[in-house]
Amino acid sequence: MTVWDELTGQDEAIEVVRAAAEGSAAPTSTGSATGRGMTHSWLITGPPGSGRSNLAYAFATALLSPGTPEGDLATRRQVEARTHPDLAVLSTERVIISIDEVRSLVASSQFAPSVGRYRVMIIEDADRMTERTSNVLLKALEEPPERTVWILCAPSDADLLPTIRSRVRTVRLRVPSVGDVAELIRRRDGVDAETAERAARHAQSHIGMAHRLATHEEARRRREQTLELALGIRSVSDAVLAAATLLEIAGADAKAITEERDAEEREHALRSLGIEPGGTIPPALRGQLRQLEEDQKRRATRSLRDGIDRILVDLLSLYRDVMMLQLGSDSELVNQELRSELDALSTHTTPAATLAAMDAVATARERIDGNVAPALALEAMLTTILRGANARKGSDL
């Protein structure tokens, strides 16, 4: 088993970073470790769920391993636990990456590697940096230490400043096939082939979401409820009630993801401060716990927004399937289990109405990303979809 085995459907990207890691393993006559295609800064781009961070950590393991670029076991375990002394990671739970976080990472990038050939700095979700924060990183990319390697991850290179894009080597990932994701989920999570295939299809090849759908019954139930709500809207009042229910579903999903982690973090913090469970917290230590609670609230906010966006992506898959049926396409349906309902909806609406529904979902995503109240954005979306469909059927709604 090698460090690359957890990746799927990205053979070309793996070959690029693997060749760079192999070429850097042999030092030159000057003693510096350089090789084929190796550079000091990288940008891994790809759609959500394509495995950007997985490739970044696999590449880091190959660079940090004292043995072969396949990644020795000890280094792999340290990278997985984020405890390797020559690895620094910036993975924010907030909506944006703060300038102080980047400044701290840039300062640590100046240290020489202690046990490996390189010091590797990884920034997940680099697109969450503001322009001012990006300029702090830019200075580090312009004049990097000789053995420091930066690996940035973002959905697209267009999400970063042009000055940063000009100083990195970009590796682009593609959307893996449903079959590739299903095979990975089956092998890694130990689920049966049918469950893995259904989860991969419903997640639209998003690896992280496929894992969640394959291993959590509640996540599958919430997705089914979302689509049932959308299919059952017949009036404006139904749309308003459905919007409130969708918001509750997103909140429940976000809570399920963060609640257990929040409890573990609080327990660990109390233990590290020498406080027994249920014990009184000294006033001098309350500030540290307050900071933890604030960080958890920010994470809950981002998790809720991510949950709403997942719901909207599921709705897009629903109307995408309707469009495929209306156009007579032989493309595989994402929601095959709802074939009878999809057939009925495709018969009673037109392709123009379906396209308008997809536009309404895309508009809702933009509005929520722009900090519009989610409830209002969802109500407007569902009402627009309802009015568009009924207008094309001749209703006076």
C-alpha cells in the first residue's frame, strides 16, 4: 500500500506530483534537493470533493519521507495526525482565513526542516483568503527559503490573486467517475457495492459526501426528505413551509457533524487545563474556554452554510434529472430511485421551466454566499420555481 492509494480518478495529477517527489529525492551536486518539475510552490485545484486536500497530504508525505516517495509508514502516520515536525497546516473552520493565521504560518515557514528534506506548508481552502491576507502570503512565495514547499488548495486558480497564480505550479483535478468513487468507498469504508454505488451517485462523485452518505443512515434520510419536500410543493404556503423545513434539515445535519467534535474538544481542553469533568472552572482559565466556544460557534456557522449548500446541490441534481428526461438523454440519472416521480414532473413541466428552476437554485446559492438570510433565499427560490412551473401550465398563481 502506497501513499497514493487513497486517491481515485486522478492519475494525471498523481503522476505530476509523484514525478516531482521522485526527482527531488536525489540531491544535486550543490546539496540542494531539486528534480524533475519540482518547485517551491504548488496550487492544487479541482471541484469540491475531488480530493484536493488528499492529494496535498499525499504529496507532503512523499516529500517528507526519508525513504522512497511512496511514503514510509511512520511519516504517513505523522502526516495523517498532522504531527510531523516539518509539516504546518492551515485549515480554517471559519468563513474566511484571517490575516493573523497566515502571518503565523509565514513566520514558521522560515525555519529549516528538522528531520526531512523539506518543510511543507499546506493551506486548505486558500480561496478563503481576502486580498490583504493574500498579499501577506505573496511575500513568502516571492522569496521562499530554499527547502520550504508551499501547497495551496482551492476550487479554481481564478479564486486567487493573479500575482499568486504567477508564482505557483498548478495541478488540476477533475471530477472522478461514480465508479471510481464507489470503488474507493467500498474498499476504504467496508460497505457493500450497492450502497457504495448509490452513495457515490447521490453525492455526484463528491468523495467526502459519498463517505457520509454511505456510512450515516441519518444523512441518507435527510437527503431523501429534502427531495420529497421539493417534489411535494403545490402552493406558495407549501413553499414557505418547505423553506423552513429545509433550513431545519440543514441545521440538524450541521449539528450532527459538529456536536460530537465540540464535546471532544471541550473535554480535551478541560483535561489539558487539569480540570475534572463537571468541576468548577477557575476565573483565570475561563478566557481560554471562551475562545474555544467562539471558534466552535464560527465553525457551526460555516457548517450550517455548507449544509444549506449541500441541500441546494441535491435540488440541482433533481432538476438536472428532470431535464435529462425531457430532452430524451440517455445519461444516467442521479436520483434513479425517484424515477416515477421524475417522469411525472418531466411530463407536467417544460424544459424551459426546468431550466428556470435550476437558475433559481443557482441564484439562491449566490444570495446565501452574499450573506442574505438563508430562510429568505430559500423561500424566494421555491416560490420562483413554483410560479415558473405553474405559469407555463397556465395557472393564475
